[in-house]
Amino acid sequence: MATPQPTALQGQHKHACSLCAKRKIKCDRAEPCSNCTKTQAQCLYEGPALPRPRKRAADEELLARLAAYEDLMRKHDVDFTPCSHGWITSGPQGRIKQDKSEAISSATSPLDHQSSTTQVLKGIPLTAERCLWSTLPAELMYPPVQCLTRKEDPLHIPTPALHALMTTVQPELSQLHPDPRHICRFWQIFVEAVNPLLKIIHVPTLQQQVLDASWNPSGASKPLTAMLFAIYTLAVTSTSIEGCQTTFGEARSTLILRYRTAALRALIAADFLTTRDFEVLQAFVLFLFSDPDSELTSTLTGAAIRISQKMGLNRPKPDPKISVFETEMRIRLWWQLNGLDSRVRIVKIAGMRLPPSESDFGDVRLPLNVNGP
């Protein structure tokens, strides 16, 4: 039987030659092709592509590695619970509920768990913020009281008694300001280490005032003076012992006592207990956060709450005369102050182990997750 002769189509290559493919012209796929013949170029064809090995799926590779580790542990007689090597079909909600029940049953503090965060958030639309709060583990929603307290800080310097500030001879506040370069350093530490946790002041707005006051502290207004000393205090408390000594050339305890006392004197000069000035209230709250566990803070926090209520920070509908920017800053200050008040209630007030009720927070919306210009 005669062998059939190959046709011209059978002799053609499947792909264009290298030169035609590079020049992006049509190739007749002959041996050699007509284009290479005309240009007297070497006509080369790439060989057939090698078959790619089947790519193992990520889950199969992970299970194979787990099996190898289990075999290795068996060889060395290590006790372990073998993996089921199956898919996890249940969502995280079941585990969250289990963790919540375990944390509540094992909690040592007599917290009333019926007054939960979901009750506090009652009336708020089902937004991402509310979903986040509703899925928090129980140990975050109901922290034991001992987790909120801290061991006595050896560097904790009590604020002098109020009567001592009135009766003893005190230096002028303008003399207690640090050098201009240290003022800028205190401000930098505050912006980097403190402000991300509080967000109750607008950095671009206050920064220019701080820079101007650094060269002439005596010319600063009373609200700004109180703000500056509160910033100094918070910056020092967020700095290590070695960092204070290296950067400022003084002991951390000395700086804390000096600036915290000066901040209280500046607040008294600004009539902080009867003020209706929002900047004074901001400085007041910063001062409270400089030592949230002190007896003075636990007493003055209630006064700050009442002042903020008289200024209308707890109103759900802000004054239309107030700008959107100031409204947002007032809302942030209100929630931070209430958070501090919650801590004081649980830790400092004897016999009170309940978080604030829904009525204490009012109908003020949550702060927006935005940054001002």
C-alpha cells in the first residue's frame, strides 16, 4: 500500500517565524517563509511550547504541608491534635458567640452584661460602625475592672493641692514655658504620639498658633496658654525616662510636675469651671487625659461633662450658626469626654460598675472618619 505524500498544509508550521512575529507581519509559515526568502534572512521557528504542569491549588498545597508536618511530629512522638483536613464551612459568628459566653462566665468583675454596647447603640442605624461594635469580642466590650486599672506608676507625681496654688508664691506662667526648640519638639511628640488617640484638636489650625507662641509665649491668649501647657504635659507623659533626659535634659518626673501644675494654673486663669469657650474646654479635656487615673481627674471629669452640656455638645442637632468643621470637633470632644467619664465610673467610683446608660450619651451621632483640610 502506497504511503500518502504530505500536503503543503501539513508541512506548514503552526506559528509564525521569529522574524515575522517580531515585525508583526503575516507569515506563510513555510520552510523558509517567503518574507525571510525575500530579505535573505535566516528563518527560525520556535519549538512547540512545553506542556505546563498543573498548578496545585493553594488549599491542596497547604493541606500537603500540614500532612508533612504531622508526619514529622509523629516521628518525634509529639502529642498534637490532627487537622481534620476539611473545609471550614461555618462562619465566625459561632465562635464569637462562644467566646462571648466564655468571657462573660469567667469575668471576675460584677458588670451588668445586660447593659451591653448594643443597648448603648440602640437607635443608631445599622451602619458599619454598629456592625463593628456588635461583633467585638466580649473581653473588649466587657473588660474586667482590673484590666482598666494599672499598677502604681513610680513616676506618678500628684498635682499640688489647689490651696497651695492660691496661697504660695508661684512664678509667672510665661517663665515656665520651655525654649522655642523644645516647644516645637513637644508639639511634634504630641502630634505623633497623642493626637492619633484623641483627635479633639485640629492640627493644621493649632500648629500655626503654637509656632507663633513659641517665640512669644507671654503674648499667647489665656485659652492658648492652657492648651500649650496641657500639650507639654501629654508629650512628657508619652515619652520614656531616657527620652526625656536625652531630649530635654531634665528628669521626666520634674517635667510632669512642672507642666501639669502650670496647666492647672492656666486653666484657673481662664476660668475653666465657668467657661463657655470651646478652646478652654479642649485644653481642660487634654489636661484630664494627662493623668486619667488621678483623683483630681475623677472629680473634674464630671465638671467637664456639665460644662459641655451647657455648651450644647450633647444636642443631636447643632446650632445652625456653627460651621460644619466646628460641629465635627464638638462631636469628637463629646465622645472622648464620655469615654473618659466611663472609665472613671468603672474604676474610680466605689460601688459603680456599670457603663453609662444610653441617656448619658444623648442622641449625638458618632464622629465622622474624615480629616479636615
